[in-house]
Amino acid sequence: MEPITLPRFDWFCPDIEQPWTFNIYSASRGTDPSLGCLDTNTFNCKVKIKVEEGQPHKIHASYYILPPWPLKRDPNKVGEALFDCTQEGLEETVKWLNDELSKMY
């Protein structure tokens, strides 16, 4: 299974003082090239910068696992975590997502 990789830190927040410029990244793993997600579990994730007034910015990572068709999310196969809004926090995010991905296979 190909590991999750993320863009550079500055891709997520080109201007830390202007939150409307922040980018959101999403990815999936486990999709069959010819069948899509019809016969396999897929790991789906999203990473973005979380901004709350009066709080330091955080990296917000979330994932969910979709079982094969019919599509129904299992609430026990959903996760999210917050990390420091730094290059180191981004590296921790990548590790966390790949650790969660590895539990699926």
C-alpha cells in the first residue's frame, strides 16, 4: 500500500496571517484502478489548517474507512487529531495518518 504523503507546509498556509488562503488536502488509498471502491475498503483522509479566534492555528487531520459497496461509514472507523501548525506538526500528521492506514491492512 502506498503511504500517505502531504504537500509542503507552506502549501497549506501560504500566508499564515490570511486564513482564507489556506489549502485543504484530501487523499484516499485502497481504491482499485478498475473497480474503484466496489470490492475493497478504502482509507480516505483530509488535512487542513484549523483556525479558531484567540487560539493558535492547528493542523486538523481526519480520516474515515469506507467498506465495500454498499457504502456505509462505521463510526468506529473514523478518526481525527490536531497537531501544531508547524513543519514538525505536519510531519507528525503524516506519521499519524500512515499509522492509521497501516491498521487497515
